[in-house]
Amino acid sequence: MGIPTVKTVALSPIFVSLILAIFIGYFLPITHSKYQISKVQQEQLQEGSRLYFEDLDGDGSRERIVALDNRLGLSSFIVYNTNKTLVDQWNFDSRYPDQGPGLFFTDLDQNGFKEVWAFTTQGDSVLINGIEPLNKNGFKQLDVFLDSIGSYNGMSDLNEISDPWVTKHSADSTRSLVFTLNAGYSQYPRNTYAYNPFSGVIRRSPFLTNTSGVYGFSDIDEDSKKEILIRTISAANSIDSSLSQKSDYKVYLTILNEDLEFYLPQMELPGPYSAVYGIYSDDSNFIIGYKSKIDSIPSALLKMNSEGKIVARRTIPFPSNYMFYVPEDQEYYINTIGGSTIQGFDSDLNLRNTFTLLEGDEIINAHLLSERRWVIISNRFDRLTIYDSEFENPVSYTIETDNTSNIYFNILDQTSSELLLGIQKGDQLFTLGYAFNPLYYTKYTIYIGLYALVFIIVWGIMRIQSYKDRKKAALQREITSLQIKALKNQFDPHFVFNIMNNLSEMNLTGNELEADKLLCNLTDFMRHTLRSSDEITHTLEDELHYVKNYLDLIARGMDREIQYDFKMDLGLDKKIHVPKNMLFTYVENAIKHGAPPTGVLRIRIEGIVDSGFIQMIVSDNGGGYQTIQTNDMKTSGRGIKIMQDVFDLHKSLNNIEVQVEVQTVEFPESEKEYGTRVTLTFSKRKAHLLINE
């Protein structure tokens, strides 16, 4: 057995089925994603409250903490244990900021109990409050004054308080909270603060000009002192010169030392409403995400050395508002606004990875869970999506509520097989379960089944086609055989010799005009005989012309007179296709076998249209014989046998039956003169559909 060729393999049902199954499978909407999110429950929360889940006492269970205004309109929070049993309520003597209640949690004294921290306001004062709710004699500090807020239009103008970070000053033995306070149009404060609740020391940075927030810490010069990396946004506010000589129409790259002094002079980046939305330290360099809103100044990733010089720039075609660093990959990721993509860059700003997110997934807040799961919140679509470590296998949950507030995310519980998430939007809490989808691997069964189905279909089609090809080849052989027989029958040697003798006689007698006419007829007859000899059908018009030409030749070559005429109905379409030699065969048979012993041989050919059928009739006056059906006809005429085979073949190929009836009848328009009439009947409609083979 030889080695199969590439063509043989490519056309095999196994290979063809594989290609088709892959193509169909690519577009097949397999609903069994690798992971699944399901709603466990939905509950109504108190209006204006903010819900948190945090392990406050280190027992591995997350308590439920609700931040809200109490009946006096002052800030408070309530703690419930894991089974929603009330633990207690704690109240402050001040109010939550206008932005709403906000808590944060950390174990500053590292005693195993987390403090609950809250920023509050009282008049134009910003206060900080901290308490260990589950430690009876634990830490408690309330209403610690941080700074005064400027007013705008008679209203306190506190715009933003950044989330606190925990750090340790090199001169302290205890840890501090670092955060920023930002005013709006009133401009002050726009400073970074460090608060040590154990020493009571509050440090404050110089005025930062831009709206800012703490982005992270890094020991840039390796002196065991952590520098503070600041994100900044140009709000394009007019700044009082007593506060700063800098303009808020520009954004400033800002890095502070642990004493909250400038580590480097603020570096100016142009453009109103632009931003430094991300900043990371890489050895002695900084990787900076810069967003511009000026067409002439593109957004970019910047690499800056410790002296403030930009050593590399990577233009970002779509501005971003979110940047994060994954140490395991040693890559800096940005989310392009409107592009729904995540791009990963190395420390030399080379593009390493591009991941496509679901349409509309602009990262507002991304959380990295255990086993590298990305939780992405899209407030634009009220949607939470979880991706795996490579931003693949996304599974989403759309929050169905009319509330227009932002989505807040909490982890309720996490086991080896399932993750419980708490999603708050407005006064609704959605508890969602995220787990591996047990039906995920059934998609492979579907793929195997799809391949099997496609294989059966392809194999069946190939078998049917092979059968049709064999049948067609057999029919073609039969057609070819009939064509050869018909061609031989048309070129009867006796007929040709008679014509040649007549031509010779006409030349000898000087009848050149008649000889030329006879030669033209013979040439036309032979041309028509040989033309399209591989076809089985031609038009009725061609058939009538062919028969007339033949009769003209015969009339000059016989010893007796031949009279013939054609009589066709006006409604007969001569463009219909009929089997070749359908009339010629019976005309030739009438001349050869039906001529009367004496007298004139008369032949009439008629075409009749009657009730959807066409009748072609060949009549002669040769004496005739008893009426007989073709199937029973005992004749030795070779042409008639060939013609009957042609009729049978066309019935098999085209479902067109030609009925042949032979009768002895009185010749039309004569007295006491009988002959044979052959009637060929077939469907008018099907004749129009007959196709040349």
C-alpha cells in the first residue's frame, strides 16, 4: 500500500469533517463557560448606608459593618457577626462628608484586632476617628482634628479624601496613616498628611496645587526611608498665589519623602485636565502613566530617572485612567479608555501583552483575588466581571437596579471551591457566588459529538456523491455508445454512394447547377450530423431542418418520386429541446421499409399542441401494418431500436417520457391509400426544461 498523497488526505471524510467541525465549533455559542457567577441572595439595605465585610477580630470570619447616619444625623457604624446578629453600634459626634459614609480598616497596633477608621467633618473641620469595636479595652481615638477646609459660595468645599495607606516613619516605632485632603474651587487644602495616632503627631506636606492622592510607597534611594508616590489630576482651577505659584492648568509629577517634603522638585507636565494616574518605582527609575486631554500632546507611559529626566516614552493611542503593576509578571498594565483592552509593558516600556476585555469593560476598580483572579467593576454598564490571571474566561453579572450610584465590592467568604462576593449598588446588596462551572468540560463532549455528526453527514454526502458519479459515468458510457450507433446509422454507405453517383452523373451531363445544389445539401447534412455529436438533444427547429435536408437529398437519389410536406400548429414552440433524430429515424425508416411498390412515396410530418402535450407525427403511404405499441414492435430496424434506447435514457435522466404509437391508417387527403403513422407524444412543460447533456 502506497503512501497517501496530500490531495487524498485533504479530500478524505476524516479531514474534511475535522475542518468543518473546527469552523462550526468556532462560531458555536457554547454557553458552558469555565466559571460561573450566580446570585445567592438580594437584600434591601437602609437608605444612605454603606456596607463592608471585614474580619475585625482575626477569627477567620468576616463581620458585617454598616456605615450610616444615626437618628441625630451624626456618623455611626453598626457591627453584626457572621449570622447577622447585632454586636453593637458606635457613634461619632461629627458627620460623614457629603460624598457619603466611608470606613477603612487596619490593625495599626498589630494586636490582632482591626480598628475601624472614618473621616468626618464638623463645620469647616476635617476629623479622623478610630476605634477597635471588638476589643473591649482596645484602641479608641475620636474627633482628631486634621485641617480646616476652605469654603465656596458659603459651603464647605471638601472635594475628595484619598484612601489611607499604612506606613512607618524611620524615626517612629509605630505606624502611621498617610492620605490626602483635597478641596475643590476653594483650593485649600490640597495636601498630603501623615497621622500617627500613638504619638499624636500630624505631618502635612507643602501645597500640591493639583488634586492628588497617595498611590504607593517605594524606597527609591535604598536608605531605608520610603518615599511617597502621588497621583495628580489637573482640575484647571485658579490657584491663589499665596498658596502656590504653580498653575492647576498643568499637572505635576509629585514624589514626597517620609517627612512629606518634596523628594524631587515637582515636574511640570502640560495640559489642563490631564493626569498622572499611575506611578511606580523601578530600581532608580519611575514608570509613570500620563493622560493628556490635548490632541497635540499624546498620552504616554513615561520612564523617568531619579534626577527627574525622562529617559523613555511610549505613546498610548487611547488615554487610560487605570494602571497597575503585577510583580509576578514584572509588567505594568494599563486599561485604555473606550478600547476595552489591557496592555502590559515591561520596565523598558516594550509592549509585552494585549488582552481584550468584554465590550464596555473600562476598569473603574480592579481587585486581584487569590489564584490571580481579576474582578473588574464597570459602573457604565452596572456590571461586575471576573477574569482569570491572563484576562481570559470572563464571567459577568449585571446588576439589575434603577439606582444610578456606583458599585461597591466586598469579599464575604472564600473557600477552595467558591468565592462569595457582596456587591452593593445604592440600597441593594447582591450576594454572588463565583465558582468553577462543573459543566465546563461537557463542551468537549459537545465538540466530539459535533465532529461525529459532521463526519456522518460528510461521509454520507460523499457516499451519495460517489454513487451519483458512478451512475453518471455509466449513463455517460451508455450515451456515448448510443451516439456512436446513431452516427453510424446516419452515415449509411448505400445512401452516401447514391449521392456520389448522382453528383457524378450531374457533372457528366453538364448539370452543374443541380450538382452544386446537391453538394451544398450534402455538406449541410453532414455538418449537422457531425456538429454537437456529443449532445443528445437539440431544438425542434434543428430537427425539422435536418429532416428536410435529408428528404431533399433522398428525393434526388431515388428512382421514384418523393413528395413530403410539414404541417405545424402555430402554437408549437420550435425552440423546445427534443431528442436528436427523433423524427429523422422514423422518416428514414419510412423510406427504407415503408415505400409502396409503385407510385409516389408520400411523407407528411405534423406537429400538434393539445392539452399540455405535444404530438409529433410521421405518416407515409407505404401500405402500413396493424396498430402496435412500440414495446411489442417486432422490427429489425436498427435506427428504431437506437431511438427507443434514447427515449428510455432520457426518461431516466430527465423524467421525460416519450410515448411512441405506430398505427396503420389511411394516408391523409387520399382515397384508398393506406400507410404507417408514428405518433410521438411528450409533455410540453417538461420539454421546455429539457437540458442538453
